[in-house]
Amino acid sequence: MFENSSEELASHKLLILYILDKINMDLTNSQITQVVLETEMMNYFSLQQFLSQLMESKFLTTYKESDREYYSLTQKGLEILEYFLSRIPEDLTKKIDEYVALNKQSLLSDTEVKSSFIQQNNNEFIVNLIDLNLNVSSEKQAQQICNNWKNNASYMYAEIIDLLIKENH
């Protein structure tokens, strides 16, 4: 399971770039690790080494959001992947494609459930939970939601607060 040829090393680095490109969203280290280990592409220690090398080469970048660090494919990384994509064995790209098709939604929901808070003063905190976008099937529904929100925002806000601070039994 330990890689030794330079062709294998390059292939595994390209595979990491391929995963981020195929999933089409930024992932945390643990999410990338989950994909790699569940598809049995490489071992954990090699993955961590490759992530570090890809960062040094500026093929990946990281950023922090909601106390999580995300890996993001850079333009340079995307260009390298496109140029050398044929060097990744087809059976591995198929395995990743299948994994992404089956698991993207769970990775997406894990990434999208974000929350954070900051203290304003001794007795006040600002909590950041959601940026709410709703997908509805008609213009009529969209207009009704907008009107209801405008006319009932304070009531709905209070209801949301009550639901969020209520203890689960």
C-alpha cells in the first residue's frame, strides 16, 4: 500500500485533484480522507503528505470558514489536472465517479451545515446559522413567500428562535 514509483506518486496527487474537481466543492481534510480511505485509493499517511505537497506546489489552497479548514482546487491545479488527466488509471476515475454519485449529497450537507458565533459584549452574542435560499416551483409561490416574510418577519424570527433554543427530549 506504500507508493514507490514516481508514476504512482504523480497518479495519486492527480487523483486528489480529480476528487476535488469531480465533487465540485471544497472539502475539509477529514472529508478528503473519508473519500480516499473508503475508496481504498491510498493510505492516510501518504494522503497527508500529498496534500502538503499539493499545497506547496500551489495546486491546492486552504481557507477557514466556520472554524473549519477547507481545501480548494486552484486554477493552476485545475490546469495540471486537465493536462495530465490521462495519467490517472481509468478504473480509479470510475471508482471516484461512482463514489461521488453515491455520496456527494452527504458530503454537501456536512459542508453546508455551518454555524458560528461571536461575542458582541458581556451579555450579547451574534449567532450566524444560515443563509437561506429556497427553491420553489412557481413564481406564485416565490411571491407568496416573499410577501409572507415581509409581513410576518418578526413573528417568524421569534418562532425560529423558540425552535432553536428549545431543549430536545
